[in-house]
Amino acid sequence: MSTERLEEAFRDFITGRSVNRAKLELVHEGKPVADKFIQELQRLQFHPTTVAEVPVEPGERVPAFHLRESIVFFGWVFWEKFSTKKLRKLWGSVVRNPKGDWLIQIPPNKPTTIYANVRLKNQMDIDHPV
């Protein structure tokens, strides 16, 4: 696969165009390609940040990616509602665990790097965050 085709495949994954954004292994022909993926993220206005730094209010969500070794996971930064008085902000992967919860959760008190695009913030149903 040429560099141009690899970049195009990354763009399709990042934008969700014609593919399901969930997780992607960043190895091509036996070589790591995470650096190329990060370059494409930044070209598409996904910038390194932390969950705490993402400006999002309850009822909104911001798309973001989290790299873990050679795998990138797609998810959202949002507020999870437990009751009318109890909320928590987090990044949750769209990949679920066997119980149906987010496989990976990153709270705002962790300095973990995510790549978020706040320009793509959208509304969500806070009572049904799936």
C-alpha cells in the first residue's frame, strides 16, 4: 500500500467515512505507523490534549482518539450522568467490554494524552450516551 493510500485509509478511519470507527492496529507491513497516523490526526484538527482540557458541557460530546501501544481507539469526551446531581466527565471508547461498558475510560484527573477535535463537538442525549 502506498503512502497516499495509507493516509487515505487513516482519513477514512478518523472521519468515520465508509468505515466503523472503533479501533485500528497501527502496523503496516510489519512496521509501526503511529507517527503517520498522528500526522493525519493533526491535519484533520485533532490535537493532543487531556480529558480535563477538553471544553465540553453536559449534553455535549467531542470526538477523540487514544493511542495505546500500536492500537488507536476512537471514543468521545462527554459527561456521564448517574443522577440529576451526580455527573462525571470522561473519555470513553466506543469499544465495549463484555458487560457493555466502555472498554477504556479516561477520567479528567489522568494526564493521559488523547487527540480531540473540539470543532466537531455535537449534542448528545445525556440520559442515553451510547
